[in-house]
Amino acid sequence: MNLLLANSLLDGFLKSNGIGQGIVIIQIVASILMVAAIIGKWQELSFVMRTTRRFLHDFASSGDVLEYYMKRRPSTTSGLEGIYKATCEKLMKLLTPDTRTLLMRGTGTEGGTAALTAREIELVRGTCEHVLDEEELRIEHGMGVVATVVALAPMLGLLGTVWGVLDAFAEMGSAGSANLATIAPSISAALVTTVVGLIIAIPGVCAFNHMNAQIRAVSNDMEGFADELNGRIACEFQGRAG
């Protein structure tokens, strides 16, 4: 069955006109780009989901907000750990030099020295939300390639089919005959572009929807963590007037 379909497609491709063959070549190149984008995004999402689970587990076992940052000194600049790192760096800059020294030594802080004003806490929140937005854009990067190929492949196929049918009827008019045996090969060749477009689009839609669901799950984890982080910072550091 598969061999018969492949032979039919190949035979139709060879019999189609230059426009049809050009469209099929474009579809094949686009499908290669789509598959590369899917593989790359799937690997990236798998890595992000693993690191997210690990980070949430480690962070939940820590005490105050800065404990994990002071002990681990996270180096990554992406994912949840990247959001946490950027937020903690902003928080550290707003603390007094004496407080930073105590934290770096691991001796903790004393009675209110780590308190921040409401405006300073809002600056930390702004940094956290800005990095969150950047991370959400980063994990969505590359999905546009998949969506574009999925949308355009069948449309290009339809264009090739319509063009091929027009040529077939033009040939029939020139020959002055409506013989089915004359027009059938041309119609069959014209349908190749649509078949190829659907073969590309159907698995592409499945992959796109699956990865889109994973992206939404990761985004929800990031947004939930950012809200929790900002809430804990407000609870632990809000204290000075201003």
C-alpha cells in the first residue's frame, strides 16, 4: 500500500508540469525545515521541563528567598532558574552593603537590616516580570516556522492542483477531445501537490498542538513561580517606609 502510494506520487510528480514540480520541491524543502524545528523545539522543551522540576524541588527545600541563590550561585540565564537569578541579583543590588556582606558570609541578617521600601520591592517585581516575559517569548521561538509550514503546505498544494487542472482542460480544449484517457493522467499529476501538502500538514498539526500544550504548561509553571517569588520577597523584605 505504502509502496503503491509512493509510486503513484513519483509517477504523478514526473508527469506534472514545471509549476507542479516546483511546488512539490518547495513543499519538501519546507517540510525539512519544519521537521528540524520540531526536533529542536522538542529537545529544548524536554530540557526545560526537566530543569524546571529539579529547580522547583530544590527551591522548595530551601528556607528564605535568597538561601538557594547564596548556596548554589546559579549560573544559568534561562528557564525558572534564570528568572530566579535575575530577580535575586536585582534584590541584592537594592540591599545595603552591610546586608550583602552578611549574606555572602552566610551569617544571615539581623532585625530589619534587609528591609526594602515598597518602591524597591516594586523594582524587583518589575525585573522578575520582565525576565518572565523574555523567557515565555524564548520558549515560543521557532513555533512560527512549524505553524507557517502547516498552513502553507496544503495551500500551495491546492494552488498546484488548480493550476494543473487548468492546464489539463486547456490541453483538452486544444485537442478538441473530452476523452477520459487523455485528461486522466494530467488530473492525476495535478493532485500530487495537494496530496504532498496534506502529508506534510497532518503530522505537523499534531506536533504543533502537542508542543503548544507543553509550552502552555511551562509558561504556567513560570508564571506561578514568579507570583510566588514576588510574594515571598514582599513578605520577607518589606519593612521600610518610602
